[in-house]
Amino acid sequence: MVKDCHKSHVRVHVDLGRNKSMQFSGILSGLYPALFTVQPDEEGFLGKTAYSYSDVLCGAVKLKKLP
């Protein structure tokens, strides 16, 4: 799933725990052996965000490819 979204726009939903979550859109910019990075489109973020593949497998991070 993550490999199919490389260099494309994605919608990211992150579960922060204790009934808190965060959503943003961005470009999946980097794929590495242990993690992947997302460059957010919104101005509130400074720099890139990084997530591990285990976060996706556990359901803490959900990706949706945007058209």
C-alpha cells in the first residue's frame, strides 16, 4: 500500500491515543527500509513527518491516495 503511493498526494489519519486523532494531506516523499516520510501541504507543519511501517500495520496511521 505505501509503495503504491510514493510521490503522490495522500490523506494521512494518525491516531494519537486517548480518543485523539489528526488528519492532514501531503505528498509521500520518501521510502526507507524502516520508515516513510510525508511532506504536509498545510502551513501549520514545519518540515516532514516520519512514520514506521508497523504504525500502518497496527492501524495507528492510515493512508488514502488522493486523485
